[in-house]
Amino acid sequence: MASITKQLSAASLADLKTVYGDPPAPALIDHFLFTEPARGFARLTAARGVPTFLYVFDYVAEADRGRRKGAGHASELAYLFGNLPASATPADRATAQLIGDYWTNFAKAGNPNAPGLPPWPRYDTADRLLLIGNDAVAGKAHYAGPRLDAVERAYAAMPR
């Protein structure tokens, strides 16, 4: 966290503390390093008319739900490649199947959607994405909007 915050101006840090708390919530690191850069890239490609699909993977294996609050960066890879532990539950395996289906569809047709899958909205100015969570898989608009907007402002204010 310190490696990020020491690069920020006092105004940017105050802005971030407004939406993340003081001290800033652990989500700030994930949002600063991964979520906002992905959102920024999605904005660039969608603005050029390129079909763009963004997702947030926040599914935690059923066996880990008492120990983890949320999914870590790249935790979807075990699901995508079907590399789940023997302790994986039917719900864990269903999530792996779902992700595999989406990615296979995208590789084949440039669109992850197909009959039988929850609709994955194209990214647009409403910041639409697919949220893959413990309780549901659904399209969502403005995911973490105020927080990501503050991160975006902090990036813009950083010296180049």
C-alpha cells in the first residue's frame, strides 16, 4: 500500500480516503493495480467501436469462504483451465464450466454469449461488465464506480 500512496499527491490521497476509508481499504491495491487499468483499457477499445467485454471474478471456492473475504487476482485461472482441487464442490465445478464456456465462445466467435449462459453485456459508457460472484453471475453497471473514479483521478494526477 505504501508503494502506491507515496506516489500520490496529498489531494489524491485525500480523495481516495474519502471513498476507501482511512486507512484505505485493502481493495485499493487491487483496484489501483488491476481493476482500474482494465476498465481504462476497456474504455479505450469500446470508444473505438471494438466489441469489448469486461468481467470481475469474485467467486471464492466454497471450502475457502470462511477464510477469504473475496477472490484474489488471477484466481479465475484455476477455474478457466479446469485445474480445481479434489475438494471442489459441484458449485465450484459449475463456475469453472461457465467460465470455460464463456471463453470458448469468445475465442470462436468474438462474443462470449451463447444460449443458456447468463448474458454478458458489452462494455459501454455505463461501465457494464459481468460480475462472477458467489451468489450470482450477472451483468452489472458501474461496478465500484466511485472508488474506480477516484483511482482514475489519482492516475491522471500522477507526474509523468
